[in-house]
Amino acid sequence: MEKKKLTIAITGLNNIDSPGPGVPVIRGIKDSNLNARIIGLAYENLEPGIYMPGLVDKTYLMPFPSTGSEAFLERLEYIQEKEKIDIIIPNFDSELYLFIKYSTKLLEMGIHTFLPTMEQFEERHKDNLPEYAKKYGITVPESKAIMNSNELANLPKPLSYPYFIKGKYYEAFKVSNQSQAVYYFNKLSAKWGLPVVVQQAIHGTEVNVIALGDGEGNTVAAVPMRKQYITDKGKAWGGITLNDERLLEITHHIIKQTKWRGGMELEMIKTDDGEYHLIEINPRIPAWVYLAVGAGQNIPEMLCRLALGEKVDPVTKYEFGKMFIRYSWDLIGDIADFEKIIIFGEL
Amino acid sequence: MSKLNSLAISDNGFIFKPSTGESFTTNELGLFIIQFLKENKSGEEIINAIMQDFDVDNVTAGRDMYEFLDFLKKENMID
């Protein structure tokens, strides 16, 4: 008997120099045993995933999250009427609030998600990391959320140069003096809003973990990685899976303590002394998810199954020493496709 | 597992350290020394083996071995 065909909608089709996770999430689903029709949800009409051959079956433009919940729900209702979506996997930090807030309403419409709770989402914000660390017994660098550039002149000790100035949702810049700090504060607050976070720079190697929590304290999947090639935007352009037991222990601890639900990425600094400092928790699947798939843990597939209420057994095995290397590739498109996206908002 | 045994080392001299993701390259002599270290041979035994296999004197063999051991220590591949 043929498996039921699922309709899965994915955001984050912006496979650009600061890539969204949509395209690798879709690749994971296509590599799995799921029989899926893929609906792309795009925010901009030149997101490459819209045009990549064989990737999405249909794409719809979405209103930016900043437009508000009414436009967001209205658009999803329109798409749902046409597509009968079973699962949505949102992949942008900035849209998660709406998807979490309206997850019950989406479910009433027949759309399943597998997202952190609003409390989980809110408490791991960059500006709340010190409290988060204290609550769950995690080591984090000294940091402070600031609302005004004047505060940069009087940062509490032991915060000192160099430190990072971090945007509310994305981007971080290392600064070594006051004028750099003020410049980036203004830039980041204008782009992502307030607060802006000042975080002490820790000397060491950045290591990341992609993980999936089942919402009951179990780590369903986890793969650690070290970036091998980092772009000027701080994005991994190459990476390798690690055999780092301590890093996995910390991951299991965080997921157990928080009962994390959904995909996540832990960004950590490993010092030369072997200490780990958590610098950020991203509450969604990261753009390097396809490395985890290649190493033996198909996190997008597992997330879909969890969203449908299936029992998913935790996977602990993965291959270490697996690498990914990104590349850019020029697609040749037709103006007619571009026209459809511009005029009708769908392709 | 000892630090040395946790490394993935190819016959071509490529060393991969799975705990950190770092990779290194070494030459025939490096591979030779690693093999002896894995067999828990003493420094003197390794120097003698280098002298025999690479046709070098005692001073050269000793210098080469200690230089390589320094490298392995610096990169935290041995204690």
C-alpha cells in the first residue's frame, strides 16, 4: 500500500551567503521515507529555493512577520484552502513568535508544527542568557542587554574589550573600542530592534550542536560540528562533525532540563582549557542541518514525525569526520516565473 | 582510549582528530614514530629504530623524534 502523501510547507528558502535552513531541510525530507509534496513559503521574490529545479512543488509568498498576525493568518488560511498542508517547518527566528503563538489555531486548520513552547522560546533569548544559565547550570560568557548606546560607556565589570555586539535576532560584531561599539549598536538596533546584547569575547574554538528535543526531556537527535570555513558574515561555509562527548553531555543536559521541544542549535566556545561556554541558542534547525542528515541523523524527517504525533526513538549514532562544503551555483531562470511570483505571489 | 588511539591516521600521513575536527599532515617518519608510540616503545627504542630504517646517526634520529613529540604534545595528541 502506498504511503499517505504528506504536504509539508517550509520557510527559509533564502539559500544565499547568509543561508536559511529551508533548502537543506527539504533535502532531508526528500532523502527520507516520507512521501511528501513540498510547499515553499518565501518572504522575498528572489529567494533561490523558489527557482531550484525539483526542490519545491509550489511556492507562496508570505507577508513579513512584522506586518502582523492578521496578514499572517489570512495568508496561511488562503494557502491552506488550496494545499491542505499537514506540517509547517518555520526556519526563521523572526517568524517563530507568530508560529508558536498561533500553533493551536494552525492545528485547528489541520497544520501540525513541532516548535518550542512560548516560554522556552522567550527564556533562551540572547538578552536573557545570564538568567538562563543560572537557572539551568550552564556556563555562559558575561553579557548585558542594552537599550541605549550611552550604556556602552559604563558596562559592568568584568565586561571588557574585545566583546561582541549582537543583534536581537541575527548578526554579531567583535569590537575593540568605544567608537566601534557605538557604530555597531546603531547599525544592529536599526536593523533588528532593541535590545542589543554585549557579550564578552571568549578565546577558543567555536563548536556547534544541532539537536532535536521531544518536549519531554529526551534528546531525539544531536550532532556536534566545528566550522572549518567561516564567511565574513560569520556563517559556516564548511564544517565537520565531531566526536565530542562533553559537548553532547551539555546538549542532553540542556534538553533534559528545559524539556526542549523542536529543533535547536547550540553555539558554544571551547576554550584551550577544555571549558565550554554557551554563547547562543537558536530555537530552530540551523542551515547546516544537511550535514547531520549526511552523518546519519535525518533531523527534518524526525521532526515531521514528531509533529504528526508519532513516537520517534532517539538516535545517538552518527558518523564523525563527515564534512560539508557549501558552494554557489548560478541558476538560469525564466522571466515568466519571476513574473508569476511578483504578480500572483505564487509559483 | 589513549589520545593517540583516538586519532584517525591514514597511511598517507593524514591525521584527523575527531574530538576537535582538526586535521594535520605528517611524513613517513612521523607515521613511523606514531606506530612505535602506539606500541608503547621507549624513546631509546624509537631512536634506534629510526637510525636503522632511515640510515641516520643517533643525534639526527633523537632530534627528529623529540621535535615530532613536541608537535604531538603541542597539538594535544599525546600527554
